[in-house]
Amino acid sequence: MLFKVLYQEHASEVPVRERTDSMYVEAETERNVREKLKNEGFNIEYIQVLDEDHLAYEKQSEDFKVENF
């Protein structure tokens, strides 16, 4: 499955929408995503599983890239 992760660059940052970044991570469960990212120092706000329609929409963006951890 593919997940969209909304996060802050540093774990000490307070979540502010204007500074929220996103990335796409392939994993089997949300827990696997968290395990992959736990040593990266991110403040994870939200992890969303992408269904087929949402994934098709996200792929239209020039910023779409699946991250490997």
C-alpha cells in the first residue's frame, strides 16, 4: 500500500499548516510507516492510506515521489 505522510521537518516543531511537508511511503501498514520513519527525526502529523482514486490524483503532481527508507 502507499501512504501519504504529513510531517514537520523536526520533531521539536509545533505543527503549523504552512510548514507541513508531505511524502509518500510504501508499506504494508501504518505501523510499518512509523517504524520506517522513527529514526528520521520527523514530527509526524498524519498518515493517510491512498486509495486508487486519491493515488491517481496525487500522481498528477510534479512533486510525487515515493520515498525509500
